[in-house]
Amino acid sequence: MQISVSGKGVDVGSALQTHIENQIEEHVKKYIDRVTSVNIVISREAHLFRVDITGNMGTHSGLVVRGRGALGDVYAAFDEALEKVSKQLRRYKRKITNHHKDSHEQKVQSARNVGTKYIVSPEVGEHDEEKQAGLVIAEKPTDIETLTVSEAVMKMDLQDLPALMFFNSAHGRLNVVYKRVDGNISWVDPSEKAA
């Protein structure tokens, strides 16, 4: 596992770097051994230290774990971010243990579909009636996977996404799961007539 520690406007001393590397090794390998790389970025936001941890779960799975901590002490901020990553890895390990019982044929059937992801500006002029969706900032291809609802929720949780669109493996229609403000997860499954 490759561990990269960097500071953004912050000098990362050798003691902090050693502490981070030891903790990452201990916590990540406890849950899973397939993490190929972990990037830790330490930055300063006003009076707080912000620590962002991003871990790649390997090229075959396409999953990424993320954690962020922001506190007055850099060690405490790192511990907060690491706890979030550990929680995601615990959930992933528990779910992957249950999914290993699925047959190989079901995994082969989970085909990927390519769509286009647009990033648009949220600022649309009040008097500009010709622009309906705003200014397109970026456009790139994206995969829309065929997943079960629990797999979609797991992927959304591991990648720390606010929402995830997927083809439901039960019936093949597009579905969406998203995080609600109250912390729960909503699942949108349109009726067959709407599809």
C-alpha cells in the first residue's frame, strides 16, 4: 500500500508523518488488504486544521473511501478523518462478506452503461430565458452501473457521494439513492409506466 502525506500551506513534520503512516497501516489493514494507495492532505482553514484522506480500493473494484476531519489540533483532525474511513471500511468488509455468497454469473450480468456527466453552474440569470440549465462547465463520460439497492447504498457511502444513479438489477430500470438532510437514505424507484 502506497501512503502519500502532503501539506497544503502546512509543514508536515516527520513525527506527524510517522504517526499518520503507522495509524493508516494499522487501521486499513485491519479491515481490508486490497487498498492500493492512500492520500492524506493536511491544510489550514482559519483556526482549524483540515485533514482529507482518500483511499483507492484497487482498480478492479472502482471504489474509493474518503474521510475528512477539521479540528483545532492536527492529530485530532487526523483521528476524526481516520475514524470515518475505518467506519466505511468496516461496512464494506461486512457487505463484501455477504456478497461473496453471490454467484459469479450474477456478477457477470452486472453490466456497465456509459452516460455523460455534466457539471453546470448554479447561477442562471433571472432575465436569461434562453439558458434553461445554466452554463456547462465540464462534460465527461461516466459509468452507470447495474447494482442492487444495497450495493448502490454501499458505493454511495464508500465514495461519500450525496446521490448515486444506477440500473436496478432486479428490473433494469434507472433508480437513484441519495442522502437526506436528516441522515437517512432515500431510494427513488420509478414505476414501470414512468420508465
